[in-house]
Amino acid sequence: MAAYDYRCRDCDTTFTVQRAMGDVATLLRCPAGHENVVRVWSAVSVTGKAAAPQPAGGCCGGGCCS
């Protein structure tokens, strides 16, 4: 499950919904029951070891590979 942010165009309410990735495009109502809802796209924050910059310079991390 992933958290997605949505905004209702009728009442301007922003809300978050936990949904499976395959259900993102299915019909959704705001907490007030309106159907005029759009997904709010936001920047993704990536942290952790996988996001760390990797050394450049070939197979040995910048050293001379002879």
C-alpha cells in the first residue's frame, strides 16, 4: 500500500488515501462525498544508502585500472 494525496475540486479539501498502486486510477470520493477529485503530485524524498552518490571513474571508484 502507498499513500496518495488528493484534492477535491468541489470543496477544495486535500486528503491522503492509502491504496494499492493498481487502484490509483479507480473512482474516489472526497470525505464530503464529492466525485470531482484529482491526484496531487508532489516531490518524492528519497533517503538512505541507495540514494547516496556513487564514486565516479570506472570499475574501481576512480583509481587506475591497469
